[in-house]
Amino acid sequence: MADVVVKQLQVGGGGGIVIDDDWPGYSLDLFSYPAHYSGDLDCVVVPHGVIMDRTERLARNIMDDLGDHDIVVLCVLKGGYQFCVDLVDKIKALSRNSNRTLPMRVHFIRLKSYLNDQSTEDLHIVGAEDLSFLAGKNVLIVEAIVGTGKTMKALLKHVESFSPKLIKVAGLLVKRVPHNSTCLPDYVGFEIPDRFVVGYALDYNEYFRDLNHICVISESGKTKYKI
Ligand code: HPA
Ligand code: MG
């Protein structure tokens, strides 16, 4: 099953920009990053500028598909905040520069399922609020990273229970993990190897959200911030 998913991802543009397992990443010396993280990172996987350029294209794809209806953006916190801000900004810029107008509401939902670099079994929706305002609406879920797809599946089930008209998912990163379910985002930024990444609001025990690039954390970084 996993093989099939990986192949589908690699043939179509829909799976996002594919970053191969054997690609070593960019040396950290080629970019600037906060000095307090020196020694904590192995390499840069996706530089900030590339994230922004890819996000601009995803915004266009989203406009092409959903641009005629107002949408409710559902930002998955905390990791999704930066991607959501930038994606919404790009969508706003596109609608300003075209004759289309796309009324958007932005809401937030907070999930927690990771401790250190391990997924915990249960998905917590922190402060689960009533999402009944989603009934009959076009919903765009904005998520930073999709791994096994378990979190996404549980979230979709939760959102579906409020009877929206349509649900689309934008995921900046999809990780090629061994047991990836077929639950993939409709809009994917990058497909990445199965390594723990941080930066651009993705954290390791709440650290590294203040790093602009998406990087691989080093073993010593993991040890330093372990709880
Ligand atoms: N980094 C940060 N958070 C995550 C990751 C990751 O690689 N995978 C799932 N949540
Ligand atoms: Mg996290």
C-alpha cells in the first residue's frame, strides 16, 4: 500500500516537490539561521524562500479550485500557523490582483500528538470548540505536516461531523513514512524523507519555531531539548 502511495506522489505534480531520500540537504553554512541553534541542526531541507515560492503556487491552485465561493480556513495549530499566514497572504494578493474576490474566514484548531520526535497514540484536540458554523461551508484545512495520516484522518472525521459542504486540505509537507495511509492532502508543498524536521513553525518540544528554514534536527539537538 505504501509503495502505491509513493508512486502516485512521484508521478503527479499534485504530490508536491519531491525531495529524495538520498538528497543530503543544503549545508547550514550557506544560509543564516539563529545562532542559538548552532550544532542543533544537520542540514536545511527547504530554504525559506523556496517555501514562499511554492506557497504562492499552492495559493493559485486553491484560487483556481475554490475561488468562486467564500471559504473557511481552518488553521491547525501550532505547527500550521506560519504556513497558514503565508498561504492566506498569497491568496489575498491573488484575489486583489484579479477580478475575483474570495471572502475568507480564518479559524484555528489546536492539535497535539507529538512528544519528543515520537507520535503519541492519541490525538488531542486542545480546547475542542464547537465548529457548527462549518455547516454548509467550503472548508480549507491548513496543516504543516502530514506523516502517517492518522492525525489528518481523525481531524477530517471531526470536521466532517459538522457537515461542511466541501473539505479540502493543504499540507505544506508530506512525509514518506512506511505506513502512510491514503489520506493525503489535496494541495501538497513538498514530499520529504522520513526524518524529523523543524523550523517554519514546526517544533521539537516547542523549540525551533523561530527558525525560518525547514531543517533536519541533529542528534545532539534532540538530546539538548529532550523532555
Ligand atoms: N517535525 C515536527 N513536527 C512533526 C513532524 C516533524 O517532522 N512530524 C509530525 N509532526
Ligand atoms: Mg509539534
